[in-house]
Amino acid sequence: MVVLTGGIASGKSAVSDRFARLGVPIVDTDVIARELVQPGQAALTAIANSFGGDILDEKGQLNRRRMREIIFSDPASKHRLESILHPAIGAEVKRRLSSLDAVYCLLVVPLLAESGRYQWADRVLVVDAARQTQLTRVLARDQVSREQAEAILNAQSGRQQRLELADDVIENNGSLQDLDRMVSALHEKYQALVSTNSYTSLP
């Protein structure tokens, strides 16, 4: 199993999408986290109990903008949210991985360096991008102020910390064609590693 990680707006989704097109099963912890905070889910109830009812919007859904403002202005609140979500996400990850039947799979964990989890992975693939590239993408994608964008980047682990975890690195500062080429090369590499029993396909 390969864990895919990287800083915000580094291009993790673009990379995982390309692996998916090659037939690689994708388990994405961000997708799982969004599912776990849908109305009626136990995790959302726990978040509302911990942070107050005003963390929900008029439809009973998580007010993501408000939640983001809270956790990036108060580290203790960030840890409180993680203590609710991480165990639930971890349990769902294991359930999904156990049902897979594939040569290898990709587990997307954006905050791998911060969480210290999933150390049982066979390899770690880091998607890296220059800080200015990340900042430009966050501003365009999330429609936040530059101050908020800087705070988001500063709240994550540094590039060097992520790179120290890496077995493989994709430098995503180029074209989509460059990205296609790098993903295809890594896909061939991972298949070869499995075929030579260099690592197992699933945990």
C-alpha cells in the first residue's frame, strides 16, 4: 500500500485521479472525513457537542468556513477536532482497505506528517510544490484572504518535514503532461515492486 500525501494545493487530487485512471483503488481520508460529518453521523454530533451548535448551518450541516476559522486561530481547537475525527477515519480506512482486491492501492492522507499515523504503509509518495505555487492555488480555489491562505499553509508541516517521510516524490510545478508522465512511471515501479515481493499489496 502506498500513502499519498502533500501540502495543501500541492496537487494531491490531480495525482490520485491519474492513479485511479490507471486502475489503482483510491482510499481518500479527506473524502471519508467529509462523509463522517454529514447530518446524522455520530462524528458531526460529537463536533456540535464539543464546539457548540453554531458550528452547524441552518440546514444542520457543518459550517466549514466557521470551523476552519476556529481551528486555524486556536491550536487547541484543532487538536480537539482531530481527537474526534481521527479515530473514526482510521476505523473506516481499515474497513475499506480490508475489502480491496488489487495489486496495490493508494491511501490519500493529506496530514500524514502531522498525524504520525499509517506508519504500516509500504511506501510514502509526497506530492511537492513550491510555497508560492501553493499560495496562488489556495487563493484561487478557496476564495480566502491572503492572510488566511498564509495561516493555512503555516498550520501544516513544512515541506522538508514531509519530504523526510518520502520514498518517492512528485514535484508538481510543471504541466499536466509532466504529471501524467511521472504518475505512469511510478505506477510501473509499484507494480514491479509487488511482482518481486518487495512489498505487500495490502496491510
